[in-house]
Amino acid sequence: GNSVTQMEGPVTLSEEAFLTINCTYTATGYPSLFWYVQYPGEGLQLLLKATKADDKGSNKGFEATYRKETTSFHLEKGSVQVSDSAVYFCALPSGAGSYQLTFGKGTKLSVIP
Amino acid sequence: DGGITQSPKYLFRKEGQNVTLSCEQNLNHDAMYWYRQDPGQGLRLIYYSQIVNDFQKGDIAEGYSVSREKKESFPLTVTSAQKNPTAFYLCASSTGGGAQQTQYFGPGTRLLVL
């Protein structure tokens, strides 16, 4: 089935620093790719998604581009804030026709003032 | 507003007791899911349901049971056979499966053993 490898962290950044969280995948075909965010004590929220190669998903200043050539979907933000402190998960469907999502192990981001 | 609600937020289980976690969605989604999250780990699928009156086991179904009598509701029962139930439980829903599905999550229920 499909799989994802995500940078594990933890990552600690100062406010206004540039963020990159790496995610690479192996997949059959071109499934949608997702980034979810989990704030402390809460459920997962869909942060952004891309549905086909070269698509760029964006939300709240975060961006990720679906790169077929490098099988990557790295999450980036130009200037992080303290409120971005959370755990970030990369995910994709487990296979064609599958109802399962395969998640990365999560990257904990802490932003310090 | 459409969304997924889970109750209770915290739940305590005594030894030998079955407990039921509630999940309700008003997104008109056909598919619903239950995940377990342990500290510092990713998500593991317990059960999922593609449609009313149908459900399938996920990767860690032992010690859990579900029902899907209504489209909006997908309760999860943690039975006494689940020896290590302490975890954060997340419910999700989607319009369907396959390569283009998008799953949306509820706020979670934290289960603790007394």
C-alpha cells in the first residue's frame, strides 16, 4: 500500500522564523495528499490538501506543493507564530479504493517568542 | 455549522467495564472512522464504516466494537477485553473512500482507566 515518511522532530523555532517540515511518499497512482494539524488536547484539523501533481495547497500562511518528480509534499511557512505550536501530520490514502488514510508519525513544532 | 461532535471529552473506565464513546456528524458523510492515538505516536485505525449497517475492522479492532444504525452516528464501545484502553480516541468522517477522499475529524475523547 501507499506509505509516507515524515520528519519526526521535535522542531523548535523562534517567532518569525521560516518553517519546513519534510514529507515524502510512495504511492500507486496520484492520490490526494494532506497535512493535518493537532493543537494540544484537540482533534486533528485539515490544514491543507493537494489533489494532483503540481497542485499547491495553502491555508493560514502554510503551503505545500505536490511534487511528483521528488515524491514530496513538504510543508512550509515563511514566518511562524507562537500560535502555530502544534503537531503536524502528513497523510495520504492507503491505496486505490481504500477507505484508510496512512499517516506520518507527526512532527511537533514549538515556536518560542 | 456542519461538523463532528464527540462526547464525552473525558471518560473514565473501571476494570472489567465496557464504555461507549459517542460520535455524531451532520456533514451528510457516508463514511465514518474511529482512530486511536497514543502519546507521541501517530493514528491507528480501529474500525470504519462505508455506509449504514456496514463496518469493517481496521488495524487494531481487538477489544472494540461498533455499530452504524444511522448515517449520522458511529458509536465505539471499548470492551473489557481491551487490556490497555488508555488513549485519545478520534472519530472522523468522509464522503467516500479512494484516492480523492478527505477525512474530517472530531475533537476527540480521552479515555482513562481508574
